Amino acid sequence: MAQAEIDVEKASKEQILYASVLEKGMYIGLLALFVTFLIYVSGILELRIPMEDLPAYWQMSASDYLHAANIESGWGWVKLLGYGDFLNFVGIAFLAAVTIICYLSIIPTLLKKNDYVYTVLALLEAAILILAASGLLAAGH
């Protein structure tokens, strides 16, 4: 099957901008994952969980792992960014946030077009994603 082609002439300015930001964000996130993985495997930074201990954790549920490793759930990983095995979360978190960045990036274009309905929808979408990522609505673990 041939690769799908985008008809740029039919795409709106905000669609092109959204796609452009998404593409750049994806490359930045992948680069961050690659660099942090290299840091992890090189041993430049100390590991929170030594590699030889990892198999003992593989059989555990997420909540059991967090308890056994003495790690806070949610955004607790941010406090552990000095460890090589937690630094890779930066790229993952960035990739998860790219959609929010995309929505926020199209708002000025929508406002210039006086498209207030889509402006409000983009703001609401970004706000909902930020709220979900914040962990304020978290249940479990």
C-alpha cells in the first residue's frame, strides 16, 4: 500500500502548524530517549535499581514494585532524575506532552482567524490533558 499523502492545499494553517510541531516534538523526544538511554547503559550516572536486581522486580505489579523500590507513585520519578535509570523518563514525559504543545501552538492562528469555537476547544483539550497529567484526578496505586 502506498504511503498516504497529505494534500497541503486542502489542509488549514492550523493543521499544518499542528503537524509541524508534532513532527519536531517527536524528533526531540526520540533524541532525548536515545541520549538518556546512552547515559543509562554507559553507567555515567548511578542507578537507583542495580541492573542485577532488575529480574526480581519484573514479576511484581506496579504498586508492589513502587513499594519494594521505595518510589513514590505519580510524579515521584522527578525526584530521581539524578539516577540513570530514571533519567529516561524525561523523553517519555516530553513525548506525552507534545500533544499539549501542539494544541497550544495553534491557538494564536485560531484567534487570528476569529475562530473562537476551535480556540476554546483547543484550550479545553490542552487543559484536560494537563489536568490528567498532573495526577490530581489519579485513582489507585
